[in-house]
Amino acid sequence: TILVIGAGGQLGLELTHELRQRYGASNVVAADVRAPKDAETAQAGPFELLDVLDKNRLEEVMRQYKPKQVYHLAALLSATAEKNPKFGWQLNMDGLFHVLDASVDLGVQKVYWPSSIAVFGPDTPRDNTPQLTIMNPNTVYGISKLAGEQWCEWYFRKHGLDVRSLRYPGLIGYKSLPGGGTTDYAVDIYHKAVAGQHYECFLSEDTYLPMMYMPDALKATLDLMHAPAEQIDIRSSYNLGAMSFSPKEITASIQRHLPDFQVTYQPDSRQQIADSWPASIDDSRARQDWNWQPDFDLDKMTDDMLVHLKQQVALSV
Ligand code: VAH
């Protein structure tokens, strides 16, 4: 059995769907602090209400299902955590400790925990950011992800827990909505374009950020989890990249299909967060250790996103 904590989030919803397709729906338990919005998650397989800060409830769920693998995705993302710093730290850190301790106690074979390019800060080299480099994150989310990486490595060294992690760039998909991130503009913009509306972007037009299409993020996650343990040389978290683009470039990519689509720019507080992050990532260690290779670039992602979002609109009328 596999347990997915935070199964209702942007990544959790897609990962649960992918894992259920691969391992059978009844073998993948979806858990989240709130009941699933989409009927599919609820109907397709087992669902448990779980607040990961409630350690007793977490242990109860884990004793009931005895998962061999746990994917712990529940967290506050960058913009939300910056507005709720104490809760952001508590959820991101105590939630992780509860999962790591319960996994050691109950003999879980593998744990997955997502990190982020948010672990890098304003004095990190911005272009082709290396795996090992200066890391002074200046957001609550980034501080919690950097601390979490170090704790994952500690649990691997001290308890032999096989915990694995990826520093995701901004993730973009059509099956789920983002929740409180700084890169969310890159999802919102496609929805507006397909709805025939203009989009007001909360980042400036030349804000370059590392990004990845959801199918690539799912492939990387499962490739990492399937790799033999002896191939995993990095137990903090692997740099992971696919592409980088700016709001201006994703707009041009969309206008290849929807030439009348218009975007205006109104940077808000998320601009400072974006400015503290790298422009591009060196993920050569992931490519060396477990053969990472992305499939989607910006135009290929745009073509796929627009086709699927148009289908969703057609089905919803
Ligand atoms: C965020 N989407 O914006 C997340 C991610 C790299 C960005 O961590 O907070």
C-alpha cells in the first residue's frame, strides 16, 4: 500500500491519480485535511481525513493501512507561508517530523518528500544553479524546505530511512489548480486564455523562473522512487530542471494558438519571492544518478495544456 498525504493539492491530486493507475486504485490511500473536491479521488480508491499535525491520527492511519511507501506532500507554499509564517513553519516542519518518525517506527520502506527551488536565495548563483551551492533562502517556505532537506538526510544517516526528495521548479498542469505558490501565474494564464479573457499577471514580464510540465514532474518523482537505493547519492534533495521562461515568453507561446490573448503586468508581493529564486537549474546530478530527462519544453507544454483545457471547457458547458 502507498499513502499519499496532501492528496488534494496541486501535485498530490496528480500523483495520487498516477500512482493509482500504476499500482491499482485500492492500493493507494489518499489522505488530506479536507474531503476531496473531485469525485474521482473519493470514488477511485480509499480516502482518509488526516491532519498531519495530529500525530496520533497519522499513526492510526498508518497502522490501519501499513503503507510500504509514504508520499508526504502537505505544506504551505511560498506566498501563503509568507503571510502565515508561524503556521507555515509548524505545518511544514512538524508535519515532516511526524511522517519521518512514524515511518521509522512502523518500518515504511520508502518516503518521498518534495523540496523546491525555494531553498535557494538572493545570493545563490542564479544561472545554472548548482546542486551544491550557497543557500540563504529568505522566505518562510524556503527556510522550511532547506531545514527539511537537512532533516531528511539526518533520518537517512541515523535511522537508515530511505527518504528521497526533489527540488521542484514551478509545476504546471491542467488536472489540478495550484495553491498559494509564486509560480501559480503560469497555470492561471492558460485558464484565462482558454476562457477568452485577458490575464493580469502578478509577476513582471521578464521574470525568468525554472518551470516544469506536470507529466515531467510525475515521471521524475516515480523514476527517483523506482531507482535502486545505491544509485541515490543525494539524500538532501536533487536539483531538477526542465525549462525556464518568463511571463512574456509563455504569453507568446499561447498567442501561437490564441493570437488575440492579452496580458497586462501588475507585480505584487510575490515579485520579491520570485526575484530571490534562480533563473535556471543545473540538474546534472539527477541525470547522472538516475537518468533524468525531461520530455516537455514550453511550446510542447502549451500545445498540450490548451488542448486539454479546451476539452474541459467543452465538457463543462
Ligand atoms: C511555489 N509552486 O511557488 C511552488 C514552488 C518553486 C515554486 O515551490 O511556492
